[in-house]
Amino acid sequence: MRNAKIISFICIGLVFLALSVGAAEKVLRCNLGTEPPTLDPALAHDTTSLLVIGQIFLGLTDYNPATGEIIGELAKSWQVSPDGLKWTFYLRDDVVWTNGRPVTAYDVEYSMKRMLNPATAATPANLLWVIKGAYAYNTGTGSAEDVGIKALSDYVVEFELDHPVGFFAALATRVVVPVPREAVEKYGDKWTEPGNIYYL
């Protein structure tokens, strides 16, 4: 498991290095036991999909492979309110989608509300039920506007919880993974297919 995590870190670095410096096209080959059922972070709940997704998307946080501590990935830092109900994440400003547009807090808000949208039918959505209004929206009895996820600016996103959850930063490694809104809205369920996921 540790080796897989290290390989994931290396793969992420190579992908984003190639994108950031405009390098020639690179091919990454991984020996997987089976085809990943999905590349959509909102729908993934199997280890194969999560392994591949971890190589092409960034979560807000991640685990240090040597120590197991929670570290920033898309987020460079975060703070928690004294009552434990508000988690504010400060994002890096040097991460871009493949079309060159910066990844922002608005992408995080969109992606998490998309995961909670009943129409998405995201199995992992229940992991977000600790967020204020998330359960009601996900089960069809509330609205997206009442969900406690809000981009405060381009690089600041706030999560308001129903009750204190000390492991929320750890939860953000697995669940809070933004996706490119333009590709999702243009291609719908086919947005992760080759030629669509990289929407240059």
C-alpha cells in the first residue's frame, strides 16, 4: 500500500510537471489488475479507480507517505474555527486545468455540490453528510444553496459542518477532489472519456 502511494505521488508530479512546463506529450503506463470502472472522482469507490484518479486529480489534502500525517495538496493551508464547525482551506494558485485555466475554490464548491446532487447518484456522497445541509440536499429534501460549502474567493473555500469532525482534513484527501466544470457540462456522463477529459 505504501509503495502504491509513493508511485501515485511520483505519477502526479510527472503529470503536473509536464503540464506546467509545456513538455512534449508523455505516456504513463500502470499495471492494473482490471480496467478502472470510472475516472469520475464523484463516482469512484473502488481501489482501481481511486488509484488512477489519484494520479490525474488533486484532493485538497493528502497523506505524507513517510509519516502518515495530513499534508496540503491542492490546499496549501487550512484553519478551523474554535467551535470546530468551520474549516477554511487556502488553495495554491499555481495549479491549472489542461486548458490553462486556474483550479479555484469555485471548482471545489461546484464539484462537491455536484457530488451531492441526487442526479449524480454518487455513492461516496454520504461521506460529505457531515457538512451542513449536505444530507438534506443529497436525499432530495434540501437545496444546493443550503449546503455549507462556499467559495469565499478564487483561492479560499469554506466548509460549515453540522457538528465538529476532527478528521475532516483527512476526509478531504479522499472526497474533496475538484473536477473541470467545463468538461462535465459539455460532455455530461462522457466527460471522462479520452478526448473529453482533456478539453483543450
